[in-house]
Amino acid sequence: MKQTRREFLKTGALSTLFLGTGLVPATRTTKVREQGEAKNVIVLVSDGMSSGTLAMADLMLRRRDGNRSNWIRLYEEGIVSRGLMDMASANRIVTDSSAASSSWGCGHRVNNGSVNIGPNGEIYKPVFSVFREGGKATGLVTTTEITHATPAGFAANVESRSMGEEIARQYLDRRVDVLMGGGNRHFDSEHRSDGTDLYEEYRNHGYDVVKTTSELQEIAGTDNRLLGVFTDGHLPYSLDHEHIAELQKTVPSLAAMTDLALRKLSHYDNGFILQVEGGRVDHAAHGNDAGGLIFDQIAFDKAVGVALAYTEGRDDTLVILTTDHGNANPAFNSAPDEHFDRIAEFTHTNSWIRRGLDAESSLSQIRERVEAATHIGISETDAGIYQKALKGNYSSVYHQMSSHSAALGQIIANHTDVGWTGNSHTADYIELASFGPGSEALNGFIRNTDLFTIMVEAAGLKQYV
């Protein structure tokens, strides 16, 4: 039986989403509207998601919880347009996140490392400025620093993605209505190079500024603009977040931030555009961290579930699910199923393992730390390989895989059979799923820059470009 959004929320769907069921209404009808009839646009980006990442998160949910992932469920039920997208940048086959997001954010390919500034210094108007001039609200939610490459690509213009302090300033100047993620160092006067208390400037311009989960809950009902910054750098990996009580008190989940962002942006009568990023999926792939990867993808999928609950019964919202590039192309290789199931028992990430060790750690300390995080007992031989990698003395046949993170990823792969092709971005054509007004243009094979045009035209804002 089809649930309405009200019924979905009344039965505790949001709270169970946070606990991992990932349930969405069983059916969905999407009316094809005329061009310019998308009141709202929601773009959900799992940064660095290879096709194997999408598959393994779905497999984990099915085997551990008996549920499908929201993303794959949309495919199974045939209620989305599905395509592939070429994400090349202006100067590389393999894009970085800033060039990728900029291609969507301004409709032009830029060089890797740039944010909405072309190879010859061209300054392109970001999509948030287009929507702002069209009278719509704007929002960014991420598990990275809020000034990181993917959110910045929708709202900022800088020569280098590393200019986090300037990006934080531009968000204020351009009045982005909702901002939630990490990155305290770009706002706090004690960390900014110019000594400016950017938090105070945001408050002076009518923003609620919050830094913990409890503070976020306290201001949930206000109509003010919102800046939520919960960590100095990136937010913690979801696997660590779920098993460290102190992190849960201070850092909200991506699903919770997405829910609040949608509630706040819904107060704007003219509609909104919201980008939601599961940014640490990319970081886990760089680190060859199977637990970090799969559980951050699952956390992203819970945010997708929140967006689906919001759009249930609506025909005025264009929803886009995608990634900006593949990363490390992880996959579960042919092996007994129970090898994959071991990942369900992980309580901490490879990053957590590394934080408790150094170049002087003994073999026994390494083995104890790995077992504490994964419940896997590694051999002394493997512990010795990781010890060499921590000292910088390990060399893989494929040199890219000689880092300590790659060594640990391969050691754990001996027990899970989740393998990696490398530890960097890939040239994959990436997954693109969408529904709502304008989604009919997102079938087949498209160029990354087309997404900008489709969002703008769907919202009827072409005159503001």
C-alpha cells in the first residue's frame, strides 16, 4: 500500500532511517511537467562513488538488515530516469571534485583544482547565484568541510579549491541560506589567517550559528538562515560515528542534516535548490577502507531516503542522484559470501586504526588495533607488512599501492575479498538517476555540463544565466 509523506513520517520513518532501515514508500508516481515547473531542485552527490561502492552498500543492507538501498530500489521500481555522465574536466580525463562540481555549477568545464573559473580566467556565474536571482533559496549539506570542493562548486568562484577562507566569505556575501558540515578552521578567528570572526559576521546577517547536535535541534523551528559547523575539519566517518558516543552528541548524521535543511528551505515560497554531499565516501576510497566506504555510502543512502520522504506526493521537485567521479574502483571479488559479511562486524575504520599507531608500533600492537576495529585476526607477516608501510619502507609492484593505507586495505582484503584497483580517482562514466520535472532530459549518455542547463531550464531560470 502506498504511503503518503505524512503517514511515512508518522510511523517513525525518519528515526528508523537514522538506524539503518532505509525504508521508502513502496511506489511513487512522477508527473511529467512542462519546462520551468520545478519549484525545487535537490542534488544528492555521493562523492567518489564507483559502481562497486553502490553495489556493496546495497548488498550490505540486504544481507545485514533485509532491506534494499533507496538508490537501487528506485532502479528496481523503474521510477527514475537513468543515465551515464562523462565527468572529464577541461584539462584531464580524470576529474577532481572541484572541476566536477563546477561543471554542474556553471555549465563549463574548468581545470582540475578550479572552482567556476575557466582555463583563461573566465569567471562563470554559479548556479546558486542563478537561483538566488530567480527568487529561490539555496542550501549546502555535506560530511566534509562545508567549504570543500563539491559544495563550493555550486556557490563560489575561486582560482583554487584550497581557498577555504575565501569560500566561507563568499557563502556569506552570496547569502547561502542553509550551510551544514565541517570546517571550523575557515570561520573561527583563531584559525583564519586574517583573524576575522566570520561566525560573528554570519550572526550579524541574521544567521543562526550552531556547533553541536543539541544546538541544531534547538534552532530547528526558526526561520533564520543557518550555519552549522560541527568539526574543525571533515565530519567523522559514519562507522566511527556510530560507535563513539561522544561523536553522536556533537555531530549530526547526514540524514538528520538533510531533514533539517529541507524543513528550513521549505519555508521559502518560491522554492529552493539544495545540494547534499556524502563527501567521505571519496575519502574512504582514497584510503582503501572497506568499512569506511560501505557505511558512509549507507549513511548517504539514508539521506536519499529523507529526500524521498520529502518528495512523496509532490510533483514540483527535480531530484538528482549522482557522483562526481569513481575512486579506486572497489569490488567484492569471487569468494565465499561470509567473507563479505565480516564487514558488518566492523566497529571502526582504517583511519581509526591508523590514529592509534605510529612508525614505532610493535607487531602485537598492530594486530590488537586491527582486531579491535574489525574483529579480524591478522597474521604477524601481514602486521609486519603494515609496520614497514608505517615506516615508509613498503613497496608494492604497483607503486601507487605502497602507502600505509593501501597496505592495510590489502591486508584486510585478504579476509573480506574487497579489492581495489588503486587509491585515486578514476575515469569511469558515472551513475545518474533522477525523477521529477526535467528528469526526462537525463536519460542515456550526457556530458557533465549539461546538468547545469537542465537544472536551470527545469526551474524556469534560463534568463538569469
